[in-house]
Amino acid sequence: MSKPDQSYDVPETAPEEQAGDIGRKLARAAVSAIPVAGGPVAELMGMIQPAVERRKDEWVENIAHELNRVRKRVRDLEDRDIADDENFITTLLNASSIALRTHQTEKREALRNAVLNSALRNGPDEDLQAIFLELVDRFTPWHLRILSLFDDPRGWFQRQGKTAKQHMMGGPAQVLEEAFPELRGNREFYDLIDSDLSGAGLMHGGALHVTMTGEGMMSSRTTPLGRRFLTFITAPDKQE
């Protein structure tokens, strides 16, 4: 893999963009390449076409805007033509297909960040990028939230402007329910997510209800693969 550019520095206000810029052209080409089935499915697509077009437009503008910000701030991207980067084009096509199938903001943001990291060559090898995109497609926003929490519980509470409770003893499930009060009493739901994340090799699962020290409760539960996944779906300027 080429050495990633570490000079990514996004200004709060993006530079002025032109209607025919390369980012918009690439994003528009990606969504146009997504096939639509015929027959009854085509009839259904006609009925929901306005919503589909809205999703396409939002995705194209989002990707184009962010790619422009990257290209104008990163020397490597400014000097090369990302339209010739086969791995990036594959990632853009796959991410676009998934993005059009979901309305969930967190998943679309994860997909956008994956595209940006691929453009910056900050991502893993192309096979792992494909696997990570499949996981974003399969997972719910709750999978992403819970994985992010257990990657660094103390840091998560700090970033949210919350104070983590001090425990002498307890289980990680207590930390989870304190972070997300809406999950209280919904053990079957978050145990299933725990199983999904551990089954994908992203988190050490099966210990949410094991009694441990307060320090153990706040320890990271993600695997090295889980941390790579989170980095890939995190905006480049927010990576530590």
C-alpha cells in the first residue's frame, strides 16, 4: 500500500467548488453505474423514484464536497488523478450502492468516510476494504455506536461531554446502559449486537455480563481488526 498522506487538514469552510469538478463527476458516475432491475421491480422503482433521486443527489453532493476539500488540502491528491485509482473507484462504487439502499445517517457517514480514506490511501488493502464495506451494509447504526463505545469507553464519554460513573465492580453492560439509557432493559437486543461484532472479529464478545473491576469495565474491548474497521469509517480529520 502507498504511504498515506498525513497532511490532511480540513478547513471549517470548504473552498469554492465548480459544478464540473472531478469529485462530482466521479460520484455521479458511480451512482449512475448502479443497475436497476426490470419487470415489477422497475415499476416499484418508478413509484419511489423521487426518494431515490433525492438520496442520489445528497450522496453525490456530499462525496463531491468532501473529495474537493481533500484534493485542495492534500498534496498527493492534488498531484494525481484519482479517476485512475482502481481501488478507489471500486470503493466508491461499492459504497455508493450501499448508500442508496439506506436512509440512516450514521451508515451514510461511515460510507462517506470510507471513500475519503480510500482516496487518501489511508485504508487497508483492497480486499479488507471490501469486507469492511460489507459489514457497514449488514450492520445497524447500533452496531457502529456500540463498537465505538467499547473501543475506548473513557474517551467516548469525554467526547460526548459526559462523566462516566465510577464503579468498584460490575460488568461492561452497565457501561453500555449508562452510555445509552435507551438500551436499559433491552438485553436481548444488545447481546445480539455483541454476538454480531464478536462473530465478525471486531470485538471481544461474551463478557458484557461478567463481573470485573471498575478498571476492567472501562477497558477497550475491540480487537486490532475492530480498530482498523473504525479507523476506515472515521473521517480522516477526526482520527487520532
